[in-house]
Amino acid sequence: MAFSVLMSVFKNDSPDNLDTAIRSVWSQQSVLPSEIILVLDGPLTEQLWLIIDLWQERLAHVLVVKRWHTNQGLGAALRSGLILASNELVARMDADDVALSHRFERQLSYLDANPSVDVVGAAVEEIDVAGKKIGERYVPVEHESIISNLWTCPLIHPTVMFRRSRILAAGNYSANLPRRQDYELWFRCAEHGLRFHNLSEILLQYRFGEHTHKKQSPKVAWHQGMIGYKGSGKIGIPIWYRLLCFVPFFRSLLPKRLQHSAYKALARFDPRKRTSA
């Protein structure tokens, strides 16, 4: 089954991580994509260009590069990249994560055997900025459980593979959301009747840690809370869960040194189960 991989890169991404990410979706996979769509979101560093040029030489027939001269944000980048995709099945990938060697094989097999499922994600191994394992994260598996927990965003975005036509029918990624564009998209998908599933096995190394929370300003966290609150209301999630969408906002008000500790302390109440290494 032919499929595309959709990625975006911008100037703050690590060249080494980008190289590792592309290598993991091409050189180390049991099943290879027919195309990798890489959206260059604004001006990039010379070091990033060196990596991109190297992979363009290696994958001239596979790597599709769309370049923007100004930064427009991840939502807009993914929206345009998905429109460019040649295949019905599209796998998301971030520029700092690592796909395990059997990731695409497992997801293709599941979607082939379950034609009613539109979006399939997976569990992850969490790694820090240096690539050291710090834990594992498991998410609800069945569609009904995913829908009832959608307020928590129970799909790990860079693990998903989906049916392109169904995502486009739900409106595609929003070009107006530089952050949490996946969270907003899943609510729209649920409204349009798309079906979700998460594989219970780990298929990705997901870079996560204190640096992740440093990106979460109170403004960003409040906007995330509003996405969750409004989206949850549209699909009938009870009000007490809708209010919990604002927990990241209150956590963002804490001193930076305490935010990750607060995240770990609250993890015991989170349906997305996390274990430490």
C-alpha cells in the first residue's frame, strides 16, 4: 500500500534531530513510503539546509519539498502539505522524533484490515533532548474511549496515520493555528463521524520533557483550553471534563522550574497513562 509521510521543519529545529527523523522513516523502516513531504516553514539555518540538501540528493524521487520564505506556523504548513500528498494514506512525523522500524508496517496492516477506521495512532517511548529514554506513554485504544477522552487529546500527533480524503472532508488542518492544530482537528473529525483507534504498542520515540512545557506560555495554554472546552461541548462531553481542559493554563502560571513537576504529579489522574524509565 502506497503512503505519504508529512513533516514540517522551521528554523529552531535541530539539524541532528531532523536527520535522525528522516533516517528513521526511510533507512530504518520495514515498509517504505512512496513520498516524504517536507514543508519548510520560513527561513532556515545553514545547518538545516545542509541536512535537507543531503536528503534531496539521496531521495530525489521520494522527497517532495515545499518552501515558504516566511514562517506561517505548523497548522498552515500541514494544511498545505496534506493538499500536496499523492496518496490516500498519510503518516504524520515531527522533525525531532524517531519512528521505530515497524511503525508503518503495523499501521498499514491495521488500516487495511479495518476499513472503517480513519485515524490510527500508537503508544510512544518518551525521550529527552539528548535521546535518553525517560518513560513510556500509553493512550486509550478503542474509538469510544478515545472520543470520551478527547478533551485530553488522547492521540499523539506524530504517531498518527490517517485517510487523507476523510481529513480533507473534515476541513483539513486549520491554517490559523500555529499550535495545537491537531487537538482542534480531532474535534472536527469527531463531529464529522470519523473513527479513531490507537495501537497499544510503542511505535515512536517521542521527544518530551521540561523543554516541552517551556513552549507553553499562558496565552498558548489558554487558547488550548478554549479549543478543548468548545470542542468538547460540540461532541457532548460533560461540563466537568470540559473545565479540566484549562488545567494546562493554570500549570503554565507556575514558575518554569515547577511546571514539569506539576505535570508529573497530575499524571496519575490522566487517562493517557505514563510510566517513568
